[in-house]
Amino acid sequence: MKTTYTTKGQDEKISSITAEMNLAQFKDLEQALAPVLDSIADDTLRKTFERCFFNTIRTTAFFEEDGTVFLLTGDIPAMWLRDSAAQVLQYLFFADKCESVRKLIRGLFRKQLKLILTDPYANAFNRTANGNGHIDDLPTPIPEVWERKFELDSLCYPFFLAGKYYAKTGDDSIFTGDFDRAVDVMLDLFETEQHHAAKSPYYHDSDYQPKKEKFVGHGDPVAENGLVWSGYRPSDDCCEYGYYLPGNMFIVSILTTLAPIFRKKKDEARAARCEKLAEVVRRALDECAVTTKNGKKIYALETDGLGHYNLMDDANLPNLLSLPYIEYPYLDEEIYRNTRDFILCKENPYFFEGKAITGIGSPHTPNGYVWPLSLITEALTTNDAQRIREIVTMLVHSTGGTGYMHEAVYKDDDTVFTRPWFAWANSLFSYMVLCKLDAIVPNEKK
């Protein structure tokens, strides 16, 4: 795949010394995790889980002097708002017991807020204002920005993390002035992008995108119906149609979480604003998100609100498979089941079945490559214990001998994969194991 970014000779990655220093801060977390590791009898699963669990701390975390935390996405030396939030979710299980985890998440969230306030349309950022990244894109990103692809989930994920952290710990110290300002910026942007053609200042052009001509200026027409426009999917690929529906559902989810937080802060104005926008987007989703396939109602991935739908699913989250995971509060269970049946079969053009691994891939990677993220998400969104165990077995035996998850794995040969260092997939795998431990580990072994 073509690489269009530059690092200007500044290869930022965690050294082995820094990795050990990082891990030394988390002795309480190691102790808290020990009983979980002891409960996993399968040696391959236990070792894979432990590697993946600590991968973020060991390989991606920069603890800055100002108390913030910058997380590399892995083998790309930049921090994605989406990835960085997902990279620490597994640690939330222990946040009420471990001060090291609370310090990590507080520092990361402070960094995320600062980045949102730096450029709310950007998806990925540099550690410093070094000018690294996609410098040939138009408009040229500011030096702090690695890439400026507007994706709805980029703004949602930090608040998804904050809501979960607050629910686990009750620590309201994260709700600072920057929190209030970042929420205001997010709401302003979402309201603007409900009227993209008329009001939005955003455009983006990149020679990486085969459909780039659609997203110079304001893109193809969409109906103004209350949905929020997005240029790109969570895969960083262009949207075929302007309304990415799982992203809009994510907006409703996080605004539903934020409203009571503001109300508890006695900030009725922001609470009401969150509720109002959530209701407008929800009504639009009720009107536009559902179509039919084989005589059954299903959710579409994208629409323009003008009668056109994109029927597929992409492995990157949020996607259609992940709707329970992102906690969309108005999910129709029957429509979701129909959608799940469609996207987990060959009718979905990005579902691949192979000798090594079977699941959903992405147009972001070559044909026939399955993303472990899709299998992890499938396990997270089912209560079928047998299927969960099948998925875990498939995942731990399709790492190409590395013991880590990858971005995408060729369906017939797990030694052929993309991105050997992809922290998001490692974190989500360990998060899934913790969520589904009762299904994975027999009761008598715990």
C-alpha cells in the first residue's frame, strides 16, 4: 500500500529502556491481573492475552512532563483519537483498584482534549509540532496534525472512554474546563456538519484516496435531514455516501452519556444541548438508517438521505457489527440480528472465509484479508459461549507465530499479514477476553 506521509527523519518509537520504565509504573496492575492469568489454563491463550494486554504500556506510551500521555498507534508514529481511547479500555477493569491506571487514563484524556481543541477535524496528531505526517494533503495540516481526515468517531471515542472511566471510578476530576470547551467544540462541529454543503469549512484532498475527487470541496449531495456528515470511515477510507450511520449512532450514544454528567455538574445548558442534538440525530436515524435486504429490514452502513445506501460492513469500529459495543441506546434487536446475519456471510462483499481465519475485512486492505478486530467484535457482541471460544481459538492461532494481533491477516495463511504492531487490535483482544472470561474459562478453573 502506498505511503504518503513523512517523518522527516524523526522516528518516534518506544525504546526498550522506556518500555521497562513504563512497565515499572504499573506494579499494582500486574498484581491485579495475576489472578486472571492464573485462571487461564491454556498456555497459548494466556501468553497471547498477557502480551496483548500490556502492549499499549510497553510499546506506545509517552508519559509527558505536563502529566499528559501520548499514545502511538503502533508502527505509525502518530496518535489517533480513536485508537488511543480503545488502546486503554482493557485497563478499565482495574481502574478502581489501581492508581497507575487512573493516572494513565487521566493523562490520556487530558491529551485528547488538548488535541480536539487544536483541530477538531483531525483524526491523528504528532507528539510535537514537528510537521510530520501527510504534508502533501490539501489543505496542508498544521504542524501538530499528522492527518486531517474528518471521521465522526474521532470526536466520540475520547468521551466514550471518559464515560466508562467515570462509571468505573467515580473520579470527576477529568471534567475540567478543557472538557467543557472540547464538548462545546464537538457540538458546534456536529451541528455545522448537519448542514455540510451550506456551512462547513471542511474539505480534504489526498492522493492516497482513489475517490479523492468526491471530497474536494463539499462532496456529493446529501439531504439535510439531521444526520451528521462525515468525509471518512473509521478505516480512514472515503465514505461512499456522506452519512456514516454507525458514526451517527455513536454520536447519540456519547451524547446520551454526557447529558447526565453535565446535569450532575449543574450545567443544565450543556446537558440540554446534548439531549437536543441526540434527539435530532436519533429521529434522522429512525427515518434513514434502515433499508431491506432479502425481504428483511437491516441497517445500512452509509446513506446520502436521498434513497441511496451502501450495504456492507467494514471491520473498523464503529461499524454495524459493533452497535451493541458502542451502546447505541435505540438499537432495534430484530433489525440488528438481520444485519448481523447479512454482514457475517458472503453477501457482505468484505466477508472472507479461509483456511487460517474467517471474518470481515476492509476495502482499506487487500482482498481476502480478514481483520482480527472483526472477530473480536463478533465475540464482544454475542452471548454464545461456544462461538466465543471458537473465535478466541481462531485468533490465538492466526498470529503468524508472533503472539500478537495484526491489522489484517490473509485468510489462507496467517504468516501473511499487515501491520505487525497495531496496538488497537491487541488491546481490544485483551478487553474481549476480560469481558467474556466466564465463557472462555470454565468456572472451576477461576
